[in-house]
Amino acid sequence: MEKKTNSAAGRGGENREGAARVGNARAERAKKKAQKVFSLPHYILLMAVCGVLRLRFGAKSRLSDAFREQKKKGAMLVLSNHVSAFDFAWFSTPFLGKKVSFVVAETMKYSQPVFAGLIEGYRAIVKKQFYADYTCIKNIKRYLDAGVSVILCPEGKVSADGRTAAMSPSVAKLVKWLGYPVASCVISGAGLTRPKWAHTSRSGGVLCEMDMMMTAEETKSLSAGEIMERIEKSLAHNEHAFQQETGRIYRGRAYAEGLENVLYRCPVCGEEFAMTTADGAIMCTKCGFEAAYSRTGKIVPTGGVGCPDRIDKWYDLIRASVRREVAQPGFGLSEEVRLMAVNAKGNGYRAAGKGTLSLDGETLKFVLSADEEHADDAPAELSVPVKNLPTVATLPGVSLDISGDGTAYRLVFTERRASTKYALALEAMAELAEEGGERKA
């Protein structure tokens, strides 16, 4: 009896040890999988998709000899402007045959379930927008050390008006810390084939130009200020000036529809959120102003009243108006919004409640409405200091994204399409702070 007991105990111990070994092996496999920086099947899939998109939109690459040489030598950090949601197709294909990855905004995972699957499968580097994401920074270094080039868009979001937006000086510090060669990527025409504000795509061509910006030695010898100056100069671009200079024609359906979400202020009467569009025309419901947005990129008024002849020029008038408003004592914005939270699978958004989004000189704040039905986990309040938020990611007019306690949320405007104005106000406050300007609260 005693022998049987001992024998059973022995077998039990062996079983536990066996289970522990299996568990450890699984944990080790999971750890190795998480540490992988490259997936060949997803790489092949990405390049195939990019090839189809390049054919569809007539995209071409122009690579300098210096860039080709560095591609042969090894990994590099690539900094690119960001003018469309399809930019991954233009800056990835020049690396055909070489390992490459890119930094993706966390919110891209939640836009569509298929994107979440592809981003995770490809093992792209995910980053929280407009926040110091140290995990992302470490992953960029890990990928480069593993021989994988990394592409980063330092603007942090797709340009709403077709121009390279302001970039955080922290990108220069990142370049110095990494110590790898840095290439530049300037994409032209992508913001005209698929503008951020548009409902449809257009044909007309895309050009992707890649060149070397800094050697590894220069990233160490140059100051952060000198590096930033070089980055800003290399990535400076204006889609509308590009179209005017090259004379390119872009064709598509519903050509002006959605433009009112960017050009939301009438250039004649100054009324906000009274602009509307139909087919190729934009008009003001308050004063009756109307203009045509042509395939050449020109805005042509149909009446006797003039207006800016390009999107960027009209947008500059709106930006100046917002800056004046922000500089006034007692400035504040308040709009009704619907709160969208990340779903349980982490691959999309779900409705979580309704409330009010306010902005003043100190804080961007969402307050949940107690009178409306809401999810049990909906936060009663989300608050972000303006000083920590030089801008926000937006769908023009429709929504903006913020993060609270490390969790991503999307705020959809339900009354007026005001997200563009919120983004411009934050940018204006950041500019005033940088200039040393003071605004009375």
C-alpha cells in the first residue's frame, strides 16, 4: 500500500513537472512571437497590396543614388510627410526586397477590424498619438537593431489641408538617440488623389521621392536644433502648390463633397458651419456665396464676389480667424459629442455615451451627460491639459481622438461639424505658447 502511494505521488510529481514544462514552453513561444519584428507572409501581402494601389493611382518612385546605396548597406530611419491614408503604399514599395516596417497610430487599429488584423500580423510599430510613448521608441530601436528599416511620419496625422504640418521637436531628440542614418520621403499628389476630407478617390498620379537626409555620424554630431531644421526643410511640401506648378489634372466623382468640413468658414460673410457642398461646388447657406472646385485645384467663384483661389489659401484665412479668437480673453468652445470607446476585441469602436466637449486655454475636457444612457465603463470625465496637446488627430469636421488613462477614445460631433476648429484652436494655443505670447483666461 505504501509502495502504491509513493508510486502515485511520484507520477503526480512527474505530471506537474511535465505540465510546468509545457506551460513554460508555451510562454517562451509566445514571448518569441511577441519579439518577432518581421513576418514574411504579411510582407509579401503588403507589397502585393501596395503594387495594386500603385497601379490604380499611377504612383511612381524617384530614389536618389544615396538612398539606393544606404538600402544596400543596412537599416535606416525614414521620415516622411503624411498627406493621405494610402501613404503606406507609396513609401513601403521602394524597400521591395528589404525588410521594412512603419509606425502606425494606435487609432488605425480601431478604424476597421481588418486593419487591426493586418497591423498586428505585419508587426507594425503602434504608437499613441501626441503622447510620449516610450514603448514605441524602444520598439523603433529594436527593429533598427534587428536590421529592419523603420518609416515614421513625424506630423503624427494625415494633413487636412495638404501641407506638411508642424512637427514636435522631440523627433530630433529621437534621431540623435537612435544614431542611425536618416532618409527623407516626400509624397506628392497622394493628398490630391485621396484628400483627407473627401468622400471619393481621384486619378491623377502620385510621386514618392526618397533621399538621404543625414548619415549616422551626422545624427551624433549635429545639435537637436540643427537636426530639426534639416527635417523641416526636407519634408516641407504643399500639395496645392505642387498641382499648380506641375499643371496636373485630378479627376473623380463628388469632387468637392466633404470640403466644407475643412473650409467651414465662409470667406465672404464669415459665418461658421454654414458651408455645404454638392458635386463640384461649395456654397454658403447664409449669404449665398458659391464657388466651383475645379480639377486643376483652383477654386473659382460663380458670382461676382471673389474668394481665395486654393484650398490652402482659404484655410489660412480660417486659421488666422481662429488664432485671433483664441487670443481673446475668455476664449472657449463647447460642442455636443458622442463618446466612442474601443471594443472588447480591440479592433473597432463602440458607442459608450453622449456628453459635452469643451476647450479653453487650459484644458480639453469631455463630460459625460448624466441624462443619457451610457455604457457602464464610460468615463464620467476625460481631461487633457492643453500644454500636453499641441494638436489632435481628427476626421475633418466629424470627430477627434483623445486618450484618457492610456485608453483611446473617439469623440463624434453630433450638432455642428467642429472638429477642424478644435484642432486649429489647439495649434494656435501651442504657437502662442511657443512665441511666448500670453492670453488672459
